[in-house]
Amino acid sequence: MRKRIGIQELISKNKSEILKDNSALEKIETKIEKKHDVKKATV
């Protein structure tokens, strides 16, 4: 049982880290999109 709990904890930790990475990537993507929108507006 202890090993199972350890694995579950690792999975949950990995999931939370992946979610954090995804949110960070999304923020970067939105920043890039905003920059492109500004360029389109100025052109």
C-alpha cells in the first residue's frame, strides 16, 4: 500500500507541475499573440 500511495503522490505532483508549465506556456502564447495583434493593427 505504501508504494501505491507514493506512486499516486508522484503522479499528482507531476500533474500539478505539468499544469503549472501549461499555464506558463499559455501566458507566453497570449503575450506573443497580443504582440502580433499590435503589429497587425499598426500595419
